[in-house]
Amino acid sequence: LMNHINNKDMKACLLEIQRTKFKENIFLEISRLTWRFRTYLKIKSLKNASVTNDEIIKSTRVSKYQFKYFDIETNKKTTKEILEALRELKKVDQMLKSTDLNHENILLQLFRKLCKN
């Protein structure tokens, strides 16, 4: 799913959601997406502060193999895009917990915003 979001492929995102059990474990999946974007933000911030890769790996608690992938994805995104994605994920999480709106509509809006960034 993250590959489709990073490639800004809305259609593939929606197909992936239908194919997987995203809606059954919606809060777990939202928290995974949030963790990923928080990690992107942390890596981006530490890179801007000229911190070494080894220190970033320790700080973010990811493996060196994950870091290699995360670093590539982080370089493709601006800080503004990452922050907007985190804001949208927070908003969606609150909406899912506080409203009776259809989850599918809320998810559609989320992925529309994530794939737009």
C-alpha cells in the first residue's frame, strides 16, 4: 500500500484496500501509515540537521535495510508533504472514532489526499 501512496497511484491504493483486510483492521492500518510518515519526518529532520546515517538508524529504531528504503522515499518527499499527510491521518483517525460516517467515504478522502501530495 505504501508503494502505491509513494507513487501517488490512487487507483492502485483503492484496489489494494479492497484486496486486503484494511477495513477490518482499520485502526491498526492507520497507525502503521502514521508510523511510516512519522519515521519519514524524523529522517528528514535529522538529515537536515546533518546527523550521520548510523545515528539516524539508532534514533529511528529501524534496520539498516529499512533505512535504505526509507531514505530513498524521504528524499522524494518534501517536509510539507509529510506534515500534510500526518495532519490528514490524524484528522481521519479522529473522524473514524467520533462519527458514524461510512468508513469507505472517509478512506476515499484520506487516500485522495495522500496520493495527491
